[in-house]
Amino acid sequence: MDYRLIVDTACDLTKEMEEDYKILSVPFKIDIDEREYVDDENLDIDGFLNAMKNSPNPIRTSCPAPFDYLEKMKECEEEIILILTISSKLSGSYNSAIVARDEYLEECPNSKVFVLDSKSAAAGETLVALEILSVMSEEGTVEEKIEKIEKYIDNNHTFFILESLDNLIKNGRIKKTAGLIANVLNIRPIMVAEDGEISLYEMNRGFKKSLTKLATAIGKFGDDFSNRTLVISHVDAIEKAKDFEKRVKELYNFGKILILQSRGLSSGYADNGGIVIGFN
């Protein structure tokens, strides 16, 4: 079945993955002080992370506009287009894609365009993208495949471990005094995506302890992972990602484990040193 997949850049992918699977990415824009960063293949991620660390101000993000999605759809020769976005509860990206879809179908009424809310971000959204590629290669109608993908999304699990609380403090998500105390006490929270929203899962002292606790927590969601994939995305923290992979392999039999560097948007919220995992 000929189709094209479009994602926003909350989906952590490498350039090679985009090229191999012919995935089109629609970038977020991220402002740090007076400078705008476009979350595309030209983003200097090291420079971006340094600017974020050195700024006393919170980052400001802008989701793709309907026009941005529309332009990507016009690049597609395929009549079936799937658009995957970050959780609609975290961003307006999903709504932009809906508006763009409706406009596109007015111009191309013979096409079929499906907009999917990943109810996740970063590694979690990447996991859904990989499932889309798998399901779309199977037999069946596109409507049957979309239904299967949506069920997969509802059973997806995304967790974050934060090395730094700086961005949460800057964005007012936690009080500055509480954040500073947490940093002094070496508190490293585990966060979880629940129905598309981010909430606190567990607080631990030390990043390694949080890694161990998170690896153990995976066991609550099953015992046979041989047909499942684990995606680990990290913010300039490859050694932590490999450490987590090692811990997971000691406990479970995941069929595939994929480690990726986070793109700009995910890096902006997971912050330097953070990791995000997604599994089903």
C-alpha cells in the first residue's frame, strides 16, 4: 500500500531513518531569549543546548502552523497520507494538522489523510511511528490499519528521567525554592505520560537510582517483551542511555532496543542529561 508518513519534530528520528522510510518532518520553532531555533536537520543541537543552559529565561516553543503541514502534504505523490503529532494535550500541533488536512482534502478530494494523536512525545512518539511503518506493510484496508494503530497508541508507555530541574524551574512548573532544594538533595524525578499528559511518577535521590527504578517498573507491564520494541532517546547523554539499555537487557527480552539522540523540542523539555523511553 503506497502511503506517506509525516511527523512533527517531537518525534525523535535520525536523518537516516527519515530517508530510509521516506518520512517527512514538520519542525517546531524554539525561542531562547531573542534567538529563534528551527528544529530541523540544520539545528546545531550542541549550540542549542548551551544557549538553553546559559539563559536565565524559559524556552518558548511554537508548533507547526497549518501552512507548514499543508506544504509537506503537497510534496506527497501518494494518495494516502498519515500525520503523526505530539500529544494534543501538550501542543497545538495536532490541531494544526487537522486544519491542514481539511484544506488539503478540498484541493485533493480523492486523497485520504489521517491525523494521529500519539498521546506522547519524544521516544514515545518515535515508537508509534515505527509501529505505523510495520502496520502499514500488513494486509487489510487503510481504515483497519488506522484502527490497529490507534489501539497501539492507547497501550503505549512513555517515561522521562530528568537530570536537571532547571527548565521546570524556569517554566514555573515547580517553585524555584523547591527546585533548588531538590537539586541540592540530588532528587531526580521519573515522569510519565498518562493519556497524553505529563505527571510525576516517582522521586528518587540520584540519577542511577531512578534508572534502576524505571528499569524495574517496566516489569509491571508484562513479562514477555520478545515482540516489543524499546526506544530510548537521550539529551546528550549516550552513556546514561547505554547504562539503561544494559539494565533492561538484564531483566527483559525486548526484541529490539533503539537508542536515539533527542531532537530540539524533546531536548528543550527533557533538558540536558535527560532520557525518555517508550515501549508498548
